[in-house]
Amino acid sequence: MHFSSADTPNNREGVLIERRAHALNRFDDRIPVIYRQPIDLHEDIANWIAGWGGGSLFLTGPIGVGKTHTAWHTCRRWLQAQYAPGEPWQGTPLVKTYRSTALFDALRPDAPGGEGRSLVLELQECDLLFIDDLAAARASTWTQERLFELFDERYINRRPVIITCDVLPNELSEVTGPRVASRLAEMCRNSVVLLEGDDRRTGAAA
């Protein structure tokens, strides 16, 4: 965004507030209904958003502790932070979200019309990529190669990912292949957050 000398900080802030509201409303419509209730974020996650400098975030913990719910609202807070008055404007941030099972299906070599290749390019270049429940899917050799293309591009260009998983990054080799697991371990080195608690699906909360 470019401003003339006649523009004032108040004008710029007004534009950013309007664009932020529009972007957040659109993102809110994408959040699955069950995850739309606001949630308090872990202190380490709030610190990651506040001090983000190209690093990625890995949310781990037992089944049912709220990793996916937390990740959706982390994406939202990250998006909101891109419109802060002191941040340089580089266009509307693009956030892509995928369940691992749906992503791996889309990357299959028999995906119609070569969609797998175009999807890799799209996910390489988006501003923030959220992949949910990474260890839940089973990857073929082909899928692991596409994952390497995806994660290597994000790794070398410091584009962040948010991963939810019930294992640690260095335990993902069987799913993603060792090259991707190695890159994820470095990308998330200082931002692996363990969420603890009971399985909320078997208690009073869903």
C-alpha cells in the first residue's frame, strides 16, 4: 500500500482497521462450527504470535486436548497481528488450512487434472499454512516427495506453518519422510508447545 504525503497516520489506521475487519470476518466464516467458540491461548503461543519472525509453530499433545481448536484461533490471532499499525503493509495475508488426510488425498498422483502439482505451488507460496493432525495420514513415496517440495520451499523462504500432531517433529519420519521431519524440527525448534489435559470429547466439553 502506498500513501501520498497528504495521508495521515489516522487515514492509514482507518484503512487497516477496515481491511482487518473484512479479513477476520472472512476467516471466521471458514472456521468449523465446533471450533468457533473463543479459546484462551497458551502463553507460549501468544508469545510466538507477538514475536513472530518467520518461525513455525508445532502444537502437540494427547488426543482431545484442543490442539485443532487452539490452532484455528492461533491462525486468527496471527492474521489479526498482520494488520498492526506498526507493521508494513504487503497485501492481504493468505492463510491456507488443510486436514492431513484431505491434503494427502489431494497430493496423490491420480488427482484429477494435475491438481496435486498446482496445490503444492499454492501451499508453497501462501503466507501461513496450517496442517491439522499431521500424523493421522499415511503417506506414499509420491506424497512424501510432494511434501518435501512443499516444506522445503517454505523452509528456505521462512514462510511459517502451524502443525497439530500427537507426536513430536523428530518422530514424523514414517509419515513425512526424514527430510521433511528434519526441516520441521528446525522450523519449529523454539516453538513446540505441549498442550495437556483430559480428552474433552469424553467429558462435558466437546
